[in-house]
Amino acid sequence: MSLPELSLQIIYARLAWGLVAASMLLSVLPALLPKLFPALAQRTKLIVAVTVALVMVLPGAASPAYWLTLVFQYPSGLLTGYSLVALCARWNEKPVDFLLHPAFALLLTVLGVVLYLDAFGVLALGLYYHGFDADASAVLAVTAALAGVAAIWLRFGAGGAALLTGVLLFSLLRLPTGNLWDALLDPLLWAWALASLIAAACRYYIASKAGSQVQHTVAPDAEPELAQTRAGGME
Amino acid sequence: MGVLRPLIQRPGKLAVFACIAVVATVALAEGVRWSRSAPHHAKPEAVQTVAPPPVTLTEVSRAIIPMPKGVPSAHASALAQLPHGDLISFWWAGSRESGPDVQVYASRWSKGRWSDNWVVASRDSLGAALGHGVRRIGNPVAWTGADGTVHLYVVATGLGGWAASRVVQLQSTDEGATFKVRRVLPMSPVFNTSVLVRSSPVELAGGGWWLPVYFEIGHKYPMLVSFDAHGDPQRLTRIGARTRSLQPTLVPVSNTEVRAWMRDATKDNSVVQQAVSHDGGFTWEDMGPTTIRNLGTSLAVLRLDSGNLLMLRNDGTNPETARSTLTLSQSTDGQTWQEVTDIVSGQPGDEFSYPAMYQLGDELHITYTYQRRAIAHHRMKIHLAKDLP
């Protein structure tokens, strides 16, 4: 086992929970804050970032990180990475999707189900314990880094960048706990992945249902409509 | 929160360079760490395998360890030896179990008497050192390393009851006078919760030790954490696959075989549960349950220097008497147990529970919870068969 120093974990908790909080607030406040305070509309991002940073570095029990860590311990490196990526996107006003990509969501959900069933004693695989092994974690960390690069190459920039952030935090500093599983997954991220998966399934179901209805109702007219579109020069 | 949509274009040169740099950094860091890591195969100290003759025990003294004044509740004592031959006892005390004022106290056994107690950990002191809150304080367990450092493990909960427990590792270099928090031991991927300590550690060859721990929410199962001589955790292992066993107490019975005896969490016909390792603690398998009664209460097993095994446990037959008697048994092989004596026997509803044992020279020291109000201490002389007339 190679575990991080406690002082490093305390700093990580403040930073990571700050990133998670800031990215969540920035997904809500840019729409809400200008309605409440029109004069602040141009400075929402700055206000949120500065406020979160100031609040998180408050000493002891005055910091929300003190209580969040009491309940949840540390966010995984991957969740921290996702928060960082989302924060950058919000900051640069790039388009953002609240949900995880279905492929990532499925992978994290399945991984979490097995890991947590094992942790709760339903299975007896000892998966979590292997997250401390120097051999296993070395192979898995390099594999995860390569997977992150592949994700970026395949145009899943958010997932790839978040994964690389989490793996870097683990490999360089052994954050958050020294266990590779804690770097890649935590129950909050797992819940987010599960919700994303359910939402994606619902979207797919609704789209396929709507598609079949459209196909059923407009099928006889499909040819003329296509002809009209082509005629309009929109192909 | 939210995430970027997939990029429309392939990553640029800068992104490719950054990706290569990250992978190279990860590979280098992991390679360096891997090359420096040494496999941890420490096993318990070699033990005598010839079946020893039974021992006899005679009581030398009994006492109540000085309790903090005005504190009505005390529970879960632990014993460890100090570098110069004294003993140190730890326990928690406060207004009630799980109360916010519960603290871990210590007292030192020196020259035949217990010192006044002192506080070694509270939820405020742990919270300040850990940088995050602690709701409740629970069982302490202690071990003294070969270098004289006293290592203390304390249950500290997050949000919730004992199911939200974590284990905080502390250490003292001044014989238990003051303790410094080292870390929360990471033992579960679910917010690192529901892992507790109760039983005494076991010495390993090379100066390390095993810390018995257990998972408690829903299914209950035992584990052990292996530490090196510096108190750094090296390995985490589950003991068996049963889901109704907790509070393991570990004892090597031969040079390769280690036994674990455990409290039973089943409600009906509960008996002491057991597991065995045939490879010095690397892998474990469940054994069939013993025939020894255990109505959901902690037990202690100790291997004496002579090789005899002692088991101290409650011998109740119903909920009223579940914890009213503490019975000492001995075994030479870990299979068959012979009752030696009742260390304490009370009326239905009395509580004498959560025993701890430690051998110091030719004396056996026993501490246990006395009516949930105090910690009692018995000192017994160990007589080997060859010493008897």
C-alpha cells in the first residue's frame, strides 16, 4: 500500500469539493442569478468561483468541505476531473451536457455495481483490496491513462480529460486515498452515472417510440416531403 | 455540473502532446513506485507446535481502573504493553454510548497499580487533526511496535450510527502520553464507512502486526489489515466469505495455520464462528461453527507463551444472561476447549463484557466492561504444569 499523507488529503478535500460545488453552482446560477440581481449578470462566473474558493478555505468546521468530507469522505479523482472539465466549459461558455456519455455511464454503473456488492459482502471477490496492490494498480493506472487518451482521440473529450485528471492525481500523489478504485469511482459519481444511463435509456425509448409513430403516420407521405426538401435546396 | 459535448474535430497537436505527456508521466510514476514496492508476505511469529500441557491460573488481584469523574458510561477496553514493561489500557467513556462527549481514555499499569486516567482522543481532537468532522467515538485497539511507538486505532463515525464507522490510526512516541493522528484507514469504497475495530492485533515476524477489523452494515464480515514495522498498512484481506461474523480475534496455532474466532451476528442459535488460514493469513476459508455459545457479544482469544490458547467469552443462555458471566476456557489445539473458571459471574441483566487479555511475564492481565460503568482488571498467575508440585 502506498497511501497519501493526511495533510495532502486535507488540501485535496478543500480543492476537490470546491471544484464539485463550483461546477454544480455554475450549472444553475447563470440562469438564476441575473433574474435576482440583473446588475451581476456579467460577473456570475467570477462571483461563484471566488465565493466557493473563499468558503472552502475557511478554517475547520466553518468550511463546507469539513462537513462534506465527514459524510462522503473524498470525491474520486474522476469526479474531480469531470468537475474541472465542466467548470472550464462553463467558464468558456462552451455547450455543456449535464449527463455523462452513455458509454461512460454504462461502464461506471457496471463497475460500481460489482465493486459495491463486493464491499457490502454480497460478493467475496476482494476487488477493493486489489486497488492497493502496486502491481495491479500500476497496470490499471496506465491502462486507464491510455483509455483516457483513446477517449479524447475518439472525440469524447470530457470523459477522456476527466479520466486523465483522475489518473494523474492517483499516480503522482496517490489521491484521494491510495486506492485506485477510489480514484476512479465514488458513490456520488456512480449515482450520476446511473442517472445518466436511465436518462439516456428514457431518451432512446421516447425517440424510438416517436420515430415509430412518425414512421407509422407519415410513411405514405415520405416521398413527397423528401422531394420538396430537395427541391428547396436543403439536402 | 455538466460535461463537454464530444469534440467535433480530432484533437490538435497540443492536445496530442499533452496526452502523450500524461501517459508518460503516469507510466513513469507507476514504474518508479512499482520498482520500490516490496511484496509484503509477513506471517505471524513462528510458534511452538508441540501440544503443551494445560496451565492453571490463580487470581492475584482485581481492581477497577480509575474512571474519569462524573462520567457514567464506559466500555470496550484494550490492552498493550509499554516499552519498559508496563501495561497501558484504553477504553471509551462518556455520558452514554454514541454520546457527543465520549472520549478515549488511557491508564497505565505500573508497579502494581493503575495511574489516574487521561484523555487521548475526542471527536474534537480527531476532527481538528483530520480536517473533517467526526460524529462519534467508539472502540479503541492498541499495539506497541518494536521501536516503542504505541499505535492506537479508534472507531470514529461519519454521518450515522456505528454503520458509518471509520477507523482512525494514531501513534504515540512518548509511551501513550500524547497521540498524533496519522490517517483514516481506507477500507471501503462506499464513503469508507462501516468498518470497525475491536480485537487485539497479532504480532508478525519482522516487526509488523495484523489488525483485525470488520464490516458491519447489512452483511457483517471480518477482515484484517497487515502493517509493517513502521505502522504503514500493507495489505487488506477479507476473512472467509460468511456474512454474519464480526469482531474477529486472530491466533496463530502453527507455523502456517492461523485461526479466527468471531462473534456471531445470527439471532437464533448463535455460536462462536471460526475461520482458518493455511498459508499464514493470505487466504482464508470458513470453518463450520463451533458449539460454543455466543449471544452476540465480543470474545477474546490469546495464545500464551507456553502455546496454550485461552478464550474469554460470555456464556449466557438467553438475552437476560447474555453478558452476565465471563468464562475462561483453554485449549491446546484450538479444536476442543475446556472451561477453566468464571472470571466474573453476575445476576441476569448484569453486564461484564468485551474482554481483553494480555500476557506479561508469568501473569495474565484481563480487562472487561464492568456494568457499562467502568473497566475492571484482573491479574492472574499462570502456572505451567511442570511448575506444579
